[in-house]
Amino acid sequence: MGPFYRSAMLILLLPIMYTNGGLAAGSSASYSNPTYFNIGGVLSNNQSKAHFNNTIDHLNFDPQYVKKGVTYYHTVIEMDSNPIRTALSVCKYLITQRVYAVVVSHPLIGDLSPAAVSYTSGFYHIPVIGISSRDSAFSDKNIHVSFLRTVPPYSHQADVWVELLKHFNYMKVIFIHSSDTDGRAILGRFQTTSQSLEDDVEIKVESVVEFEPGLMNFTEQLLEMANAQARVYLMYASSTDAKVIYRDAAALNMTDGGYVWIVTEQALGAVNAPEGLLGLKLINATSEKAHIMDSLYVLVSALRDMNEVENITEAPQDCDNSGSIWETGKKLFEYIRRQVLHNGATGKVAFDDNGDRIFAEYDIVNIKGRGQQVSVGQYFYSAGSNNSTKMTLRVEEANITWPGRLRTKPEGFMIPTHLTVLTIEEKPFVYVREAIDKKPCLPDEIPCPHFNSSDDNSTQVLCCKGYCMDLLKELAKTINFTYSLALSPDGQFGTYMARNNSVGSKKEWSGLIGELVNERADMIIAPLTINPERAEFIEFSKPFKYQGITILEKKPSRSSTLVSFLQPFSNTLWILVMVSVHVVALVLYLLDRFSPFGRFKLANTDGTEEDALNLSSAIWFAWGVLLNSGIGEGTPRSFSARVLGMVWAGFAMIIVASYTANLAAFLVLERPKTKLTGINDARLRNTMENLTCATVKGSAVDMYFRRQVELSNMYRTMEANNYDTAEDAIRDVKIGKLMAFIWDSSRLEYEAAQDCELVTAGELFGRSGYGIGLQKGSPWADAVTLAILDFHESGFMEKLDTHWILQGNVPQCEQFEKTPNTLGLKNMAGVFILVAAGILGGIGLIMIEMVYKKHQIRKQKKLELARHAADKWRGAIEKRKTLRASMAAQRRLQSNGVNDPATVSLAVDTIARTSRAPCSPGRAWPGNSDIRQRPLSRTEDIRLSPAAYTADVSHLVV
């Protein structure tokens, strides 16, 4: 009687409300909006229809939701199981009444009628609010453009699954779902939600099992699931399909202890659901009255907000007018979607971007004995939560009965006892040897073929030993597992790069890391550096060896050039010494030359006098004193020159002593340590320097340089020089092709211990550690970490360091450093070359002297001949003069009456001697005899004539 009375009174008051209410509304708003709104409903039963009408009537008198002057009407039709008839009814009974929105429930039988309402209303953009439709298809806004709902779709149960898995710490699952829209939607939402977790938790789907609805048998799929590691099964299936799956799983004992089944609402309703199963059930899922109330309150709130700021046009009235689109309907949809009802009848009501209900609450249901469903927890919205968008999960674990009637939570996985272990050749951690004639490996070695190798060389027998191999043996013995060892397929640790190096494609890991990420291997035991890039995709144990990054270079040896013996003195000092020798020699010569005592007679029996010091002898004396050689002749004679000679001898002693001491320091004692001071060396940071440095491509060191902004310039320079393997880089350092190799300190310290010509430069930087790599969520992670810690405490790791890395070579290198260098031909080759140059110079000079001497002899012979001819000419002239004098004397005697020939001869001799008296008694001509003393023969005297001696003999003189 009450609702009917309120409806009658409302009809009687319509004229008054139209007039007064319209004026009031017009005066309070800037738009001339309608004052009445008709709300349509398509409901499944009379009770729902009555509740719908009563709720709208009640809202008309609630000033919080309906302002004065605004009235809401209701037009309700009953849901028809035939979707075509439902669509026609919507056009005939609702749209013709200008409904602003439609509330639709679910039919008692059939599934398509709500979709028919959504299609019909959505064509005109009339908002539709579903109160029971949970199919994921309604979330597609390309089809259901104006559909919202107060119930969540089935796919939203994935959010609860993720929270449950986090709560129970199940990080690896197998996902079972039907191949329909809802099954694929829940898989997609689960993957998206599990990958976007805020904390460092990643839930991995080990396997996805998809089946066609309408199952008859599921045994084959279950057998494949039994071989997997995960024992946690998430299942979305209808109740009929779930019945088949439960039946076959029970036959294979896969519903007993050790297994975990978490299912959706539909699968929970199967009659043979196994004991221990966990499922979800939406709270208020079947309370149609509560959803009607929440939908109407949300709708009225949206119209209230829209009426204040928007221009609202009348709703469409004719289904035949297919060309008109109601723009107000689009805006109304957005206003409804943004509404939040904090205290709704079904909890907090809000919508996501697709118009789907969020903040829906669920019961966590556990199947007990005899199929009894018991709530053991809730997933609910808590008003006191710090994050208003975060739901809360509460689980009573003590009340849960697990499969097999266990009271304790299962582990959720089967721990494999045989592991596939990968490694990589890296001395001294892993040595690889090819067995000769395919003989078996030695007792201290482990067979290690290439992983997944299919080439012709796959039949070769490879054996591994080293630091990591001893660690693997001890680890397997300690935590009890067996293993198959294999080498990295591409010889690389792994790089995170785009597939096929194409821009925009998905990035993947290669090498060892890629095999572990793709679950083709269980463990990596190698010198694998722990870094953030790798830890994002794989799990590391605690470090089994702590290390850092350092620089390897070849120890610089002092360059032993051909002039190494000149190194003790600088070029300036050598020039000064050379100049001093010749200046002193010149001064000695001048002092001895001009000193009054520079020449003096010796008490020689022959009465000869010694010559003064000439310039050549002075130079010889100066060099002799400097080089400490004996001086036999050519010493200074004057006192002043001898004083200078003594001073020069003192100078020479000091110079020679200093040279000897410095030569020993340069060639024997000094051993330079390193050229670089470390990573902060200016020559490494300065890209203009001609200094090549490199690391290994895609390695942890390479990643370190990429992360460090301050090393970006250096990285850009060295990136082009990077090597594929550390062995290639170390070989180039040894031969001098590469100046600096930046790599892990453990390996470089080992190389420096093996070869004393190599040295590590500077202090360690980028400190980290080597860890054992495992799959994310691996059940062996904790056991491996505990074993590594125990090995450190027991001293086992220290033994491995001593045996494999140090190898007792460090004391040898230290002793080698303290031992002076032994001088060899390389150091003193310049001295021998100097001696050889002196010999060759002497031979060259003697040849020049011999040639010059021959030339002088030829010249002397020609001069001798000329002199001989001149002497003969002079003798003839003198003889003629004598003859003339004799003849003149004879004539005078004759004229005086003297005829004695003897007297005439004596007179002539006297005249001749008188004419020769002024001549010097010394020898005027070279030779053993004077040409004037040679007697002329009679024949010569007769033959000589004055005409013969007048000839020119100047051509005879050379």
C-alpha cells in the first residue's frame, strides 16, 4: 500500500513539479536542462522490478541525491530469454519513453539477452548498467560502447590469485584455462598483474594448459603437467569441464598431498571438487536487490553532477531514427564511470576505464570433507587502508585443509635432484681439455660437452677442471644433487639485446644467462659477476668469491736502445763534456806554445832540442786523461799547462766515477712497475691519448662502464676495441698490441702470477662478487647459499684460492722483482757498435792515408826530377862562368906575359872561390850530394854551349 500510495501522490503532483521545479531549476543553472529523467530497467523477476521502482521513488525524496525540482521516473520490462524479443522490447517500451539509462540483470536461462540490451542501447549511446553479467566480452568497448556493471568480470579473479600466491609464497605455477574469451582474458590479466608487482616478487608461469570447452578426457594434459616442477595449479573452467579435470586428476593421484589447486567460482561449483581445493566466491554475487540499489544510486549521482555543469539534451525516442547519436549519452557514460560509492550495499562501488566494477570483495573458500565449502579468508576493501586503491587479503591458514588432508602448507613444487649445469671456459676457474682419442676424462675432471650442440664436433670428448669444478663437486656432495655439466653454447656469459639486433624488437638474453632465463638450464657455475642487470632476470647465491675490477698491462721495461750507455748523462751534459775536452786541449796547446818555458833543451848527447806540444798531441792528451788511458808522448812541458792538466785529470775522475755509478743504476737496479696509476689515470680518461684499452663485449665489466656516467667518454673510446673473449685480450697484452685490459681482478691476478712480465695497475674498483646463477624462484637457491656460507667458514674457499689462483707463483715474482737485472747484449750493444765503428773508422782512415801517401810520393818524384834538372842547369851556368873567368884570366896573363898553365889554373880557382864566398854553408838542395860538388867530365864540358843553357826549364817544376 505504501509504494502504491507514493506513486499516486507523485502523479498528482506532476503539474506543480513541472511548473515550480522547472522555474527553480532554471534559476539555479545556466542551462535549460530537463527536470525529469526516466530510468529504464530490464529485470529477471517481479521482485526485482518492484525493488527497482521503490528505490527510484525513495531517491526522489532524498535531497542528497536529487535536487529540488528534479524528478526520476521508472520504466521496467521483464527480461526475455530470447535476445531478439528483448531487443525489440527495449525499443518499444524503453527507448520510446526517452530513458536516460537502462539497468539490466541476467535472465534465468540463456546468456545473450543482456548483450542484446547493450547492443540496442549502445547504438544510441544510452548507458547500460549490468548488475549480473560477468562475461569478459562486455569489457570490450568497441562492441559494448556504453556498458558498465556493478559486478566484476570473471577475469578479475586473477587479482585475488596473485595475492594468494604472494601470501603462500608460491612463485611458480601451472595455468589451466578454457580457450573461450573468459579463459584467455583471465590468463592475460594474471600475467599483467603478476609482472607489475611493486616489490621484488615475480610469479612465473611454468606452463600454460589450454583446452576446448566440453572436455571428455584430460589425462594427457595431466601427464605432461606431472613432469613439470610446479605443483601449484591455477584453473579457470566451467563446472562441467572442471568435473572432468577433477576426475582424471584424482585417477593420477594429482589431488593428493603435495599438490595445490586454486580455482575460480565456476570450477568451485563442480560436484566432485577435491578436498583441500581453494576457490573464490564473489560476495553479494546473487543479491540482485543490492546491485539494483547500488546501480541506481551511482546513476542518480552521475546525473546530479552532470546537471550542474553540462547541457543535457533529451534522450532518443525512436529506434527507427538510426542516424542520430545522443551526445549527452556519451557524457553521461563518463560521469557514471567516474562515480565512487563508498558505502554501497555491495561494498565500495567504482569502475575502471572499461566500466568494470573494481573493489569487489571475495570469500576464500576451502573444500572440506564431503564437499563442504568453508570460508577461510576474505579479499576485501578496508576503509582504513593506507592506500585507498589497495585491497586487503586475510587468510586463516590454520583452518585450511590442504590436498591429502594435510594441515601444513605444501611446498608447491617438486625439487629436481638432477640439474643441468652450465659453465664457460675461464682460467683458472674452468680449464677445458679435449680428450685424446676420445679417452675418458681423468678423475679430477668432469665431462663437459657443448650445450645443445648439433654440429659434427659434438662427438668430441671435452673435460673440465678448475676452481669452479671443485666447487661444483663439493656443492653436489653437500646438498645432495646430481648434475649434467655442459659448456656455454656460444662461449659468452650473455648480453641483453634486441633480437636479431633490430631496433624496436623485444630484447632477450643470450649466452649462459639466456639458457637460464629460458629454463633450459638449472644452474650456472662459473665466474659469473653479480650485477643488477642480471639479478633482474635470474637469482644469485651469496658470492663464493669477492673481487673487483682492475687493469692488466705489460710491465714496462726500460728501452735498451743502441745508445743505452749514454742514458746516465743527459744530452746537455754529454755536449758539455765533449766541448770541455776540446777547449782544454786548445788551452793546453796555447799555454805550452806561448810559455817561455814551453821549449827547453834536454841533456842529450847529440845536442838536439825537443819541440813544443802541438795541437794534435794536446787533443790526444785531453782524451787520454778523460778515458783513463796511458799517455806516452805529447805531455805538456810548461808549468802552467801541467797545472791545467792536473785539474783536468781531477775533472775526468769525477765524471768517470759519476758515469759508472749512474750506469749501474740505469741498467741494473731500476725496474719500473707500471705505466698506469689506475682507472682515474688521465691517459685513460683522455680520449685523445694514443693508449688502447678494452674489455670483453657484453660482460659484467662492460655493463659496469655503461652504468657509470663519469666513465662514458672512456667507454665510447674503448667500445670499438672490445674483445669477444678474455683470452684474446690477454694474448694481445702480452705481445704489446693492447696496452690495458680491464677485467675481473681474480683472473688478472692469476695471469700476473703466471707471467711476471704482466702487472695489475692501480686499486680495485667496481667491487662485486662471483655468484652461482639459478632460475628465478629456484628451490635450490637457499640450499646453495647456505652451502657457500659454510664453505667460507670452513676454509674450503681459501684452499681453492691457494690451489687454483695463486698457485705459489707470487713469491717467485716477488723474488724476481728483487733480483737485479743481468746485463746482456741488448743493454750493451751500443758499446760494441761503438768499438766496431772505431775499427771501421780506423780502417777507413788508413786507406785514405795510403791513397794520400801515394799521391804525395808521385808529387815528390816529379819535384825531385824538376830539382835535378834545375841543379844541372845551375851547374852548367856556373861552369860556363868559371870557364869565362878562366879564359879572361888567361888572356890577362897572356897580355901580361904569363904563360904558365898552373898559374892560370890557380888564378881561376881563386876567382871561383871568391865568387862563392857569400853563399851559406848550409845545404841548398835536398839529396845526399851537392850538385856543385859533382865534377864535370870533359865530354860534358865540350858539349855544353851557351845556347843549350838558355832553354826554359820552368815546366819541370811541379
